[in-house]
Amino acid sequence: MAGPRDPAERCSCRNTNCVERPLRRLFEGLAAGVAACPWPFVLVPLLLSGGLGAGFVFLPQRQANDIEGQFTPTWGPAKAERDFVRRHFPTNDSERFSAARLPTEGAYAALIAAATNGTSVLDAAPWAEVLRLNATVHDAEYERLCARTAGRCASPNELLSRRGDAGPPEPGSLRFPVNGSVFLGAALGGVETDGGRVLRARALKLHYYLREDGPEAQDSRRWLERFLQNISSKVAELRLGSIQVTYFTSLSRQQEFEGNAKSVIPLFSMTYFLTISFAVISCLRLSCIRNNTWLASCGVLSSGLAVLSSFGLLLFCGVPFVVTVANAPFLILGVGVDDMFIMIACWEQSSRKKEKSSVKSLLAETYSEAALSVTITTLTDVLAFFIGTWTAFPSVRSFCLYTGTAFVFCYVYTMTFFGAVLVLNHKREQGNRHWLTCMRVDVDKDQAESSCLYNACCIGSCSRQPSQPEGEHPMSIFFKKYYGPFVTNKWIKVLMVLLYGVYLGGSIYGCTQVREGIDLRNLANDASYVIPYYDDDDKYFSTYGPRVMVVITESVDYWNESVRLSIESCAQNLENISYVDKNLSESWLRVYTELDKNGLIDISSKTDFLNNLNVLLRVQQSFEWDINKTQDEIEASRFFIQTVNVTSAVDEKNLLNELREAAKQCSIPLKVYHPAFIYYDQYLVIVQNTVQNVVVAAGAMLVVSLLLIPNPLCCLWVTFAIASVIVGVAGFMTFWNVNLDSISMINLVICIGFSVDFSAHISYAFVTSGESSANKRAIEALSLLGYPVLQGAVSTILGVVVLAAASTYIFRTFFKIMFLVILFGALHGLVFIPVFLTFFGSFGRSPNTISKKLELEKL
């Protein structure tokens, strides 16, 4: 019968090593297997990566870069509203086209002609050039494919004659924004008026709509593709001097977005070069035997194999590959190298212990110390990513799934492949074999020369003693003798607390200024032709926003006057919103009611109401498209309101919320819809999704920390670090002009995992230290893991720093937030957490730390 358990092995409020202890034994067993037979652990990951890597043949089929599908909420209300509009108000681009009534953006090419030198586009010379531009675009093929109304192509601008050869409007003859019954707010931009009459206008917009609901849809797409290929050269041939032209099509945003991934491919090779160079330099030794160049290279290779295996596996499984996933290899490379540095640091620490002579005991001690620390950080990272898949944004879901799986492979390969490489490298060193040639090196006094460089490269080492293990790394000595005592000085502690207060205050202020939503122009390359178009659109045409459909979704008794009054009341409530111009609404029911008031018709009964609709349609035929009428009832109808001054993401969010709230309060069943609302829907869920993921992941991190770090108080400090780093990143990203959108949301999910990494390493070393005082334990933790943590931070930043040079917002944003995550994570791990741990040192010690004390060799 087993004897009573040692008190140090029992679980208690101060000792939560119930999981840690068996994990240590498990890792020691794994180490014994790897040390005894390393080659299978090298070859199997290589073969597995090769097999799974074959999944990349499915990459073209798995790419899913539809902007709407990936960057808008999966169950956004606007998508359901669009489906309703499509069912009840079908379009006919061949006979009765109306841009305002489209349920989608439509298929179109758009041009903005802006007058140069401060002139008006309505002057004779600019107007003549606009007509020449229009004639160039309006070719025979466009005439065949154009969206039509009343038997003719829909006019690209209300001011252009259908013949396209009329002169400019007479000065003072136009009223703005409504000229007669024609709304000019989307046709003329930069308008100056006097009493409503147009004095001058800086820009004119041309919209060339094509059919997309019939057999010509594919031909329309090809026409747009040719338009994009040729428009620049055609505009150059026109030699326009009085106007400046920018252009855009319904395909532009998607094509530019899909091109983003290609633009970042050249940066991969640069990233691997930088990371390998840093890893090799960090592992260089002045010994041709103990030089760890191949060790560093294999550590980077291990990360590459993880990317190959994980991506290949998920491509085999059919998981969509979104352009945001292209960020993942940069991140995985940095994390894999971080784990490598931790493993090497613990291996060298074990090697300096003279009583640990066999490779089996060396690897067992390395795994018992490093593997648990790496397990904590990997598990928290993987949890953060898999929790991140609980989101309404498919782009975030795909990124988190690919990256979380890659982290799993990275961890497995570090424990197997890299562990086996450590063993083989140790055997090479024990055999006194050269790091490059693997030829045996013998130290001979006759061969040895006075040159340290010659001895290090060709003989063994400067000291001519190649078989002796090296002493502590100079950086470890720096952390032990200089930095550790410095940061644990009582006055420095006070300074650090004040510094933390400044950091926290700035972060909280930044959080109050955070901006929501993704600007669609940010999905394009910086040098793209769409950026000047967006700039001109904002400059000249931002006064008037979306023309919003207000849809009565059920059959109501329109002939009942009280019902009509309720509808009118609802319409007025919508028009009273600050973003709506009540003078620009368009309602078939108002016109119909006015005809009744004038005594022209009678609509007091159901029969009269339905029968007299023909009179309304003779007044304005387009109203036919706003009434979904069956034989004996009106199933649905719609009217339009015009929004104004929607110039920012805040305005878009407020507009959507106020419109939907007003519709919800109405006694008549209403929906408000515009194709842009598909993208506005992100504002409704982005903050909620981000907070949900952060809170759930932080709770999961706390549970993992309690299970694996043998001290509850230490776990609370790790959880504190998570919250502190997240607040810091969310606050300071505002100062760096980064919005809270689906792209930055990905990075905040990453932040959860990475905020654990640095503080967990230091905290774990602190609570397992056997030193007597809190200050000494903090110093020992910093001397053991300060340099690996610093290496890991630098390597991760090197893994993403090339993205700072990317020409697209997605990748630059990834760099900015990752830089903040690593900077603040390292700041907490190397500065704040060691200082804060010393304040609670008497409570931060596990009962079993004496037996597990990390013994440093005296210098």
C-alpha cells in the first residue's frame, strides 16, 4: 500500500501542481524516447510535412476572397433585407432599369471628371471634354450590354443628352439638389449655389450600368474587365486638359483585394532571411564545435514545417483560404523561434550542470523545465485562436483556424523534431566534430596558433578546450548582475509603478477614442487607381449619402385612412433623423394620396384603391416598380428617403442604428435597406464580438494558468498581464490610426495569447525558484529567461517587420498591432511583472520549489 503523499505533492490553494507534476513526468518520458532514438523524430515530421503539404494543390479551389462574404457578418440583418427586396421587387435591367431600386450595387463603370485649375465642369471647355470622354466609353459593345429603360441605355448622368452631343446647361438654369423632378446630388459635385441655383460645379460623375440579370451578365463582366485594361490609355489618348479623370468599377474592389495576397509573397523570403539570420547570430559561439548555427536553422525549419503541415491539412479538409491567412506564416515563424530560444536556453542551463552527463538526463531536465513553459504559452495561444473562431466574420474564422492549427503543429515539431536535433547536435559536440563539415576536430598544441579566430574556426575554440561546456551567456550575466538588481531596486520599483500608471492612463484614453469599421478603400493597394477615385468621391460627392429604401413588408389596408396616417407618421419619424433630408423623399403613397385629395381619384375602398393605381402609374411610371401587387392585394411596397452628411464610420453606424430603431418603433411592419448596409452591419457586431472573444479567451487563459502554473497568485498576475496588454494595444492602436474592424479584431485575438507568453515564462520561473527572497527570485527568473524572452520578442517582431513595407492596409495593420502586442508583452514580462511579483513574494512560492530549484553554475 502506498505511503502518505508528501505535502509538497498535494494540491492546495497555494500549490496547484496537480497537473504540472504528471506533465513533467510525461515530458521526461518523451525526452528519454527522443534521446534514445532521435532519427525517427527527425524523419517522421519531415515525411508528414511532405505528405500534408500536398494539400496545397487545392489552394486555387479553396481561395475565398469575396469581400462581402468574408468581411461582413455572416447573419447580418441587411442580407436578409436584401433577400426580401429581391423576392418582392425583382429587377429588369433590359427594360426598366433604375439604379436607386437595385438590391445590389449593380454592374457598372464609374468616372469622376473634375475640372482643373479651379474652373467649373459646366464651363464650355471642360464640358466638351466630358462629352468626348462619354463618347469614348459609350462604344458599340456598351450599347449592346447597357442597362436600359424606355428602350434606351440608362443615361450615365442626368445632365447629359441621350444623344450625348448637347452643350452645357445655361448658367443659372440648373437648380440644386433637385432640378425639376431630377435629383442631381449624385450627378454634380463641389457645387456652389445662389438661392438654390447652380453657379459652378467642380466635378461630374458618370455611371455606366450594364445588365447583370440575364444571359449578358458574363459579357458585361468581360466588358468591365476590358474597360479596366484600356481606360487609362484611352484617357491619355484624349489629351484632356480641362478635366482630370478617376475611375472605378463594380469589379474594382474585389480585384484589388484579391491582388493583396500576391503583393506580400515577395516578403516571405525576406522574413525567413531576417529570422534565420537573427537566430544564427543569437546562437553563434566562438567554437567550431559548439557553434549552434545548424541548431538555429533547424529551429526556423521546424516553424516552416508547421506551416506546411497545418495549411496542407486544412486545405485537404476544405477550409476556405482567405487573404488574411497570408499573415499567419509571419506570426508562426516568430513564435516557433521564440520556443526554440527557450529550449536552447534550458538545454545550455542543463549542460552546465556537471552531474548531468548523459544526453538522456540532459534532455529530460530540459523538457521538464522548458517543455512545460512552452506548453503553457502554446496552449493559451491555441485556445485564443480557436475561441476566435466563434465570430460572425468568416475572414477572422479562417485566420484563427489556420493559425491555431499551425501552432499545434509548431508545438509538436518543437517537442519532437527540434528535440531530436538537440540530441544529434549534442552527439556531434561530444564527438568533437566540426559544426559545418562534421569532421572530427583534434586539438594539437602544434596546430594551435595565437589567433583566436583561427582557433575558433578551425581548431576548436579560443581556449583550445573544445570538450568543455561553455559558461553562461553574456546576456544572461547581464540580466543576473546588472538588469535584475537594477529593476528590483526599491526606488526603481516606484518609478516602474509610476510608468505603469502613465501607460494605463494613456491606454484607457485611447480606448475611449477607438474608431469602428473598415474603410473599403483600405482593401486596395496604396498605388491602386481606386484610391484617387475614393478621394474625389469623398471630396466632391460626400454631401449626399445612400438613397435608402423603406419597405412595408406585409400586406396592409392602404385604403384605410388610419393606416395611411400611420405610414405617414412612420415616414416623418424617419425623415426627422438628422441624417435624412425630408425634402428629398420619394413616396408613391404620398403622390397617390395627393391625387385623392385633389379629387382626381377615389381611394377610400379596396376596389377603388387597387383599380385606380393605373392613374398613378400614368403620372409616374417608375412607381410600378415600388408596388408588389397581386390580383387583390398589395403584398409589399416601398418608398425612398435621402441621407445626407454620412462622411465617417461613426456617421454610418449612427445612421444605421437610428433608421432601424425608427423602423422598429413604427406600428407598420417596416424594413430599411440599401446595398451599403451590408457593410454597415459590421458596426453592430464588431465591438460585441471582440469583447466576447477577449472575455472568453481571458477566462480560458486563467483556467489554463491555474492548472499548469503551480501558484494561484502567479496565475492572477498572468491574467492581469492579459487584460493590461489588451487595453494597451486597443488604446494605442487608436493613436496609430488603426480602426477596430475585422482585421484588427484578428490581431486582438492574437493579443490574448501573446500577452500570456512573456509574463508566463517569467512568472513560472519566479514561482519555481528556490531563492529565499522575492527580489532574488525575480533576479534568478530574469537571468534564466530574460534573454530568451528578449530573443523571442525580437524574433517575432523580425517575423512581421517586413509587413511594415507592405503596400496594403491589411498587412500594415497586422504589423502595427503585432508590434504593439510584442512591445507591451515584453514590457510586462521584463519590467512590470517582475516588479509586481516582488511585492507579493511571500505568497508567490510553491512548496515544491526547493526540489526543482534551477541551479546556476557560479561564474
